[in-house]
Amino acid sequence: MKFEINAFDGHTKARTGILTTDHGQIKTPIFMPVGTAGSVKGVNQRDLISDVKAQIILGNTYHLFLRPGIETLEMAGGLHKFINWNKPVLTDSGGYQVFSLADNRKLKEDGAHFRSHIDGSKHVFTPENVVDIQRIIGADIVMAFDECTPFPCDVDYARKSMELTHRWLKRGIKRFDETEPLYGHQQTYFPIVQGSVYKDLRIQSAETIASYDRDGYAIGGLSVGEPVEEMYAMIEVVNEILPENKPRYLMGVGTPVNILEGISRGIDMFDCVMPTRNGRNGMLFTKEGIINIKNVKWKNDFSPIEENGASFVDHKFSKAYLRHLIVSKEILGAQIASLHNLSFYLWLVTEARHKITEGTFASWKNEMIHKLAVRL
RNA sequence: GGGGAGAUACCAAAGUGGCCAACUGGGGCAGACUGUAAAUCUGCUGGCGCACGCCUUCGUAGGUUCGAAUCCUGCUCUCCCCA
């Protein structure tokens, strides 16, 4: 997998690049819609391509492993074929579920022992079998199996967890390098930096991760409840160490402002459930600020969802109609809101790329951050 | 015409002497959501100050009682059954 940097902003650490996979090129900085269980919730593949202009989507090892299960995925010929998506896919390893489903699991040296949230059945994820599963899924980018520490997290636990993640990384890389893709397209394996909000741990983790020569590197364990300043500080520390010529992926982030701040600190890839989940719950991100479409003030506002919005739904439907749909819990409301938000996110990173190329990213970013803070 | 049941906040529906400004659900209003166990969750929802408190509420008019949404009487209205 090849990564080529095209331009630096010059005033910040922002840069543009192209990541080339066997399923096509990804222009960075990029936002990757989350499609946990083989679907970007509420958005079909055609709209994802033609309207949202998604270049890559996520899948989740934990969820796909439980349902439909690896047997089905293998029979289908991998996730791409199963869901009929011929652009790149990145799969999270299940490390986040180790965090979010903490009540149902136990961490041991060998891996994470957990019970399915669906039927209570017992399973074990190890750094090795998580690679195997992601081979079967056929993700273009395979994520290391890590522990995403919670916040707050005391320094002793953060260190132990980080060290475990590092030992798991070594095992995961070994398994990955010993095995082959199943479907004829190339796959790559991204390690993940941990270390909670502790600068020394983050440095140590970034150095450890960077000591492996991989196609890209991820930063995990952030945006789990810590103040944003701490998150930004950790990104800065880590990005000083991660190789400049490789893509950097900030996992699970974030708000549009977080993304702009991340780009300006040298992050190339982002993913987050926010545009889809918050969209389903009535929150719209626009160029002029945030809209809670459920608020009564939109009840009789028949203006377009967003003037000059990036999605066709922005001009086709009114705020009043979308409000009605969301308030009435009509499925179409969730679909429209998800399309709108995803289109906005992809517009945001596309615009960021243009501004970086022009060398005007810094001022544009500050202007946008100002607008994005507004509650309409 | 005869017999029976009932009227509680926006709606539905608990409550049958003090623990009731009144359970609960819906609706309404607002908030949360960051590698998705989330089309989910939380709060508020008589008035005024909005913390403590005070004032006015359970069809309506009276009455009994230290005290009533709860007991008694009149009135109004609604529903059901029989003719």
C-alpha cells in the first residue's frame, strides 16, 4: 500500500496525500463513515458513493464476527462482495468493544474473553485470531487488536494496558506477516498508539509503534471523555514521533471541529459515528453551525435543510419536513439526516484538502471553527 | 321510560380521608451522543419565585371533618344495558 504526500499547508502540520489500495485511491485528509455491521446505518451504497462521496468505510470485527459470522463472510467472498462495495474498507479490530462492552469481558494476557451481547455465548479474541477474522472479512486496512483505555484512567493502569497493547501488537504483526490475503487484493495492518492522556506514555507508545515499519499508524484511546485540550496535546506529542511519510489515523474522532484541529496537527484519517448517530437523533452539522432539527423553532421553517449544502437532500427537503420526519420517528428522517451529515463531513475534508493545497488552510480552519460553534 | 357506571392535569389512566401538586404511559419542550449493544438515553412538563417555599387544582355548587381528588347532598354532562 502506497502513501504519497502532495502538499503541506505550510502554516500548520496539515498535509494532503493519496493512499493507494487495490480498491482505489483515498485522498487525505479523509473522513471514513462508520459501517459497523456491514452497513453505514441508514445510507445505502449508491448514495454513499454518488452523494456522500465516501472513499472508504469502516466495518467492525467484533460485530461482523458475531453476525453474520465468519463462515458467511467467507462464503460471500469477503465483506466487499457481501455488501457490494468495491471501494476500500477498514475494519476496527474489536478493541473499542473491549472498552465499550467492558461489563461483558475479561482481559487476559492471551486476549479478551467476552460474552456476546447478542446471545451471551463465550468467545476469545486474540491478536492472532483478530487478524485471521480480518483476513476473512477482507479489509483493505486491518487494525491491530488493542485495549482502548477509558477516561479517567490512572497512570498505572494506562501503562499496563499500553504494554499489553504493545505485546499484542507484536503478536498481531507476526500473524499478519505470516498469512496471506484470501481474495486477491492486498491488505495492510495498522498498529495503534495508546497511553491515555499521559505524555510520557504516549511518547513511549508512539516510539514503540513507529519502530515497526508499516503502511500507516493509528492513534487510539482518545475522545473517550477527556477534555479536548488533552486530546489535542496527545496528538501533537504522538505526531512528532510517527513517521511523517505515512498516514496517521485518529480513531473515533470526532466533531467537525475535532477533525479540523486534527488535520492541522497532521492527522490524515478520521472516523466517527457522530454524523450518523447524531443525525438519527436530530442533530445536523452545517457550514453555519449546528441545528437541533427537533427544536420547535423549525416546525414551520420551509427553507432548505441547508442552503448550498453538499447533499441532494439539502435542497430537496425543507427543515420543517425533516423535523416532522425525525419527530415522528419516520425512518426516512434518519436516512436524510445521515446523508446530510455524512455529506457535510466529506465536504469538510474535501474543502480542507483544497485549502491545504492553496496554502490557506489555517485561516479557513479558524473561520470554520468559529461558525461550527454556533447553535442555530 | 327503567336500570347501571362514570366525570382526575394536553390525552389516556392510577389514586377511594392526611405519606397528593397528584403513580404510570403517551404527547409536548429541552439536553446528551466521538474506533455504534444507541431510529437511543436523560431531564422538565399547574402558577409564581423556580433552592427552600407560597398560591390555585381532581365536572359543578354546597356540606361533613382538625384535614377531602377520596365521605354526603343537589345540579350538569358522558357512557352502557333493557324497553
